[in-house]
Amino acid sequence: MVKSRLNRTLEKKTKKNLYLSLAGIIIILFLLVKFGIPALINFSLFLAQGKDQQIAAQKAQNQQLVFPPVLTQSFTATNSAQITISGSASPKEKVELFVNNNLTDIVDTKDDGSFHFNNVTLNSGSNTISAKAKLSNKESDFSNALTISYTNKAPSLTVDSPNDGQTFSGSSQQEVTVKGKTDNGDIRITVNGFWAIVDGSGNYSYTLHLQNGSNHISVVAQDSAGNQTQKDFNINFNQ
């Protein structure tokens, strides 16, 4: 009898605890639906909005970037003290030109982004040329650098053999080697328009086939800047 009462009491307590647990779960679910999920959604929207704002700010920052111009030049040496420098950048920008780190000129880009600097003055010897682009209060980094050498001094040239007016005869002398010397460096020698062999010390030679009678010989030395020295003479050949 006592045991039966004890069982009934325990059973009532168990049911009561179960009901209370179910009630607690229902209340928690209600609160979660009413407050938790909307808060979670709002938090997700906040994160997404923050990310969109960050992307928009990054795009705006990229749109405000000013990229360096590009200089284009086909030669690295010249015998002219003034040259034209061309290049490309973005439209509606200003481009500053620097020669040997000194600001020398400013031009506006055209509608296609191209620009030209006319009458750019070079110093004797090697010149480093670069540029910057500007838009409003922003400016780019320096462009690619050009190195252009300016010299107007013609290369030296001697013809050591044969001598002007010299006469050759017989089949064994129908081929003559023209020899001489020029400056060290990047000097091209031509004999009657044909390239001669030039060694590291400036010595050159070219073997020329003679025609019967008078033979005109023209030797030209030209450096990379286009400066030239020319020697002309005549030799004779009798078969």
C-alpha cells in the first residue's frame, strides 16, 4: 500500500516535470520565433549591407586611382638636341614630363588618351625621361623610364689602305682589303654600302672586288645617334 502511494507520487512528479519541460520548450520556441529569427535575419542583413558598402567604397577608390602613363619611343640615341616624346594615359588627364628628374613640361591628354611633348630639350650624353599623370588633386606614380643618349659629334674615321689613286693589276690583286680605324663603341662601318667587320678596338676591314678601270670607294662610319663621317677616294685596276 505504501509502495503504491510512493509510485503514484513519483508518477505525478514525473508528469509535472514533463509538463514544465514542454512548457519551457514551447516558450523558448515562441521567443525564438518572435525575437531570435528576426534578430538573426537583421544581423545577416547588416553584414551583407556592410559588405556591399565595402565593395562600393573599394570601387569608388579604384575609380579615383590615377594610373601611370606609358611613354613610347623607338630610338635610344639621337643627334638632335630637341625631340618629340609621345605616350598614352587616360582621357582628360594632365601629364607632367620629367627630364633627368626635372619637371620640363605639362600637356593635356587627347580624347583617346594620347599625348605628345614637342621640342623636348636633351642634355649632352645620357638622358632619363619619365612622366606622371594628374587628375584633380591626385597623381600617378612615375611612368616607365626612357634612356635617350644625345650626341652631335661625328665618329672618327681613317682609311689606312688602300691609298687614294693607288693602282692594282693582275687577277691576284683584283680583290683589295679596305682597312682603317674608327672610335670604340657602337659604330657601323660600310664600304660602298656593304657592312665591314669592326672589332672591339674600332679596327675595321672589308674585302672589295675591283672592276677594270677606276673604282670609287666610299667608307662611312655611323654611330647609333645617326652621326656620320665619310671618306671617298678612287683606286685603279688593270687586268
